[in-house]
Amino acid sequence: MKEKYIKEKNPNWKGGTDRKRNKKEKIRTSAEYRKWKKTVIKRDKKCSQCPNNKNLEAHHIKSFSKFPNLIYNIENGITLCHKCHKTYHKLNGF
Ligand SMILES: [Zn+2]
Ligand SMILES: [Zn+2]
């Protein structure tokens, strides 16, 4: 019952205590990651797949789970809008 309570109170709750997911979340919320994201978007200014320049997100060209040493490498970042980013991961996974 306690777990159900947490689930309902927290919309970001994904369930389970997957260590890998926790590690990814830690990277995503780190100040260094935010800085990387900002720099990548600033460089590209628009989505690389469509003319959209709103809701921009930075995507890792080489997945950061396979290439952890390239996580904060600007050369490994590309700008995608939220929609294209979602589509990309739907087709290619994470
Ligand atoms: Zn991505
Ligand atoms: Zn786009």
C-alpha cells in the first residue's frame, strides 16, 4: 500500500529500482549534463531533422550507456526538437 501511495503522488515514478535507470537519471539531472545540453542547442540553434527551433533537446549521437566517456563531449551532441527526439528513440531505442 505504501508503494502505491508513492506511485500516485509522484507522476515521474517509473516503478522498480533499476540501477541502470538510476544512473541515467543521475547523469540527466547533473549540472554538467545541463551545461552540455545548453551548449549543443546553442551551437545548432534548431532541430537537425526539421525546421523547428522550439522545444529543443540535445541528443547523444553515440549512446551514453555505450560510450560513457563521450557523455559531455559537445561533438557527440546533436540538437533535436522534442517530437523528432521522441521519434528517434522510438525507432532506435536508447
Ligand atoms: Zn536522445
Ligand atoms: Zn524536429
